[in-house]
Amino acid sequence: MALRELPGIALITGAGSGIGRDSAFAFAAAGVRGILLTDINLSTAEQTLAECRKHATNPSFRAVALKCDVRQPEQVDQMITRCVAEFGRIDYGVHCAGIGRQTLSVMTEASTAASLQEYDLLYSVNVKGTLLVLGALCKQMATQESRIVTGRNGPRNVGRGSIVCLSSGNGYVAEPNKGAYTTMKHAIMAIMKTAALENAALGIRVNALCPAWTETPMHQRDTVLLPMTAPMIEKYTPLGRTAMPEEVGDTIVFLCSDSASYITGTGLMIDGGVSLSLHVG
């Protein structure tokens, strides 16, 4: 089946900036009827909402912005409740809320107070947040009716919903000076795979997107922490550049679409070929 418009309802966390923001634009352009945009910073989510309207192709398109701290179970539950109250269901759940490395810590310093603080912070947002959001999305989607679509070979059940969480190339490989971040991205992969396995029989697909360096505010902060990042990308990435946010956002839309209805439990790398070979020197 060729990629078709997405007619349903999307919920996006971390929608105020970076990949979450561009995902919102991609869903609006793909024809969704509605989007709930959440971020810990409400004003940035509202800015995304205003921009979404410029990209929307569905004449009935509507978006709602909501403040949500994904570390707080009650706020995550309220997010789900608000989306269902506004739109009736959640077809596409996209979890992009997360934070990057805070320092250039190395493993030999893992027992220092600063390093432990970074591990605790990244765990609370990136791992606990993913666990709470995916759990809440699966619980809601399990109550929804499955959708049937007709393709070239006849009708097929595309399930009750699709979830994509944002991991990283660091969910597969390690990187110097990035121990805490790499640890959390590996943990996200484990949560995703478990959710995919446990919810497959319910018709809920769960996947992860694993981008390498992408032009986002998080990446820009990384290049300040480690100025050698830019020349390293140019040297070691076969495509010779960072990803544009839309190259990641468009892939999220694909994973949520009916065209990906047989894909679940997968961590899809978007890395410009950087993982293709061993680089020495």
C-alpha cells in the first residue's frame, strides 16, 4: 500500500522544539484531524500550535496545546484524558520529550556527585518519562476499536494505534563523554521492545526512532559542549552532514502510518550511514 494521508488523531510530547516540533508539522501536513501538543514549556507548545495551522491539509484540523511534565504520573494521565476528551481517541502517540547530556563526564568519574546527578536527571526525564507515557498510551489505545483499511490485496486490520518513541543512535552504540545519555537511550529501547511485545496481540504497534546528529537546539548545545562535534560529523558521516528535523519527523509519520502496519518492536536508525563501518583515526 502506498503511503497515504493519516486521517486520525496524534498526541506529541516534547512538541515545543526540535524533532517533536517538526513531527507536529509533519502530522499536520499528512492530514490528521487533530493533534494534542504537549511540552513542559507551554509557551513553546503554543508556538508550535500556531505554526501547525500553516502546514495543515485537513479542513477540519484542530490542535490543542497543553503543559505536561512527563516525570509526573498525574500529568501524564491528565494529558491522555484531555486528548480523548477533545478528540475521542488517540491513533498516533509520539513521545519526543527528553533531555540531552549535561556534562562531558567519563566513566572513570561515574561515582562523582556531578555525574550521579546527571544520571538521576536523565533517568527521571528520559527513562521514567518514556515508561509513563508509553504505559498511558497503551492503556488508552487498548480501549479503542481497531481500524480496517483496504489495500491492493484486500482488507487488513491496522490495529488500535501506533506509538513511536524517540531514542537515538546512542540506543545502539556508545559515544565518548556521553555515558549517561547513552545509558538512558539503551533503556528506552528496552521499554519500547517490551511494550511492543506485550501489546502486539491488542493491535498496538510500538517502535523507536534512532537518529544520529540532527539540527535541533539539543544538538546545538552539544556542539558548544564539544566543539569538535561538527568536524567529526563531516568526517565520519557518509552523507557528510547532520539530519534536518523534517527528515526525522517525516519518518515518524511513516512509522505511524498504515504503510508501516507490519512494523513493531523496531529501532529505526536515521544516521546518514555513520553506523555502516568502523572508523579509525
